[in-house]
Amino acid sequence: MIFTDQTGTHIELRDTPKRIVSIVPSQTELMYHLGVVPVAQTIFCIKPESEFKSAHKIGGTKKLQLDKIRALRPDLIIGNVEENSKEQSLARREEFPGGRSDIDDLEEAWAM
């Protein structure tokens, strides 16, 4: 399966991702709301509060701990243009499939 993220980057996935790392607080919260529990999230992904304490943390949105991410062997990493730097995203894409959202309005939020 090949997908294109909101930055125009193509993401190839062999199967439906089951081990997702979220590095964006709003998208982490959305995942939980949809019933999808990420294998890890950032220290800033504090909602829902009931999940935060037990969630596996992999650093901050700007300072990811790649060694911890590698150990988790994610199928997908989801990020965001505003929260995560382009350089950081390119570095992690060398090892893991992942995309970045770029949301400025409701229409783009639905597209994400």
C-alpha cells in the first residue's frame, strides 16, 4: 500500500500498521479517541490523562529518542509539520515508514 502524506511524501506500508508511534499531541489524542493505542508517544502527548502515565514515552516532539523508537520496531510513525522538524522527519524515515500532517483548516484535518 502506498499513501501520500500532506507534504507530498509517499509512504509505503506492507500491511495495516499495528505498532504506531505518535509524535504529535493532537494526533495521539485522536488515536485514543478512535480506539487506537500507540506503542509510544512523546512526553507532551498528555491526553487522555488516563493513558498518559502508563504510555511508553520516546522524548519530546523536537527531541525524539531514536534508540527507544528503534527498540519498539514501529510499523508507522506519525508526525506533523508544525511539531516536528523536516530534518528530524527525514532522519527517522530512513529507518521507519512515517508521514507528516500539515493542517491549517478543518478540510485539511478531515483529509489527514
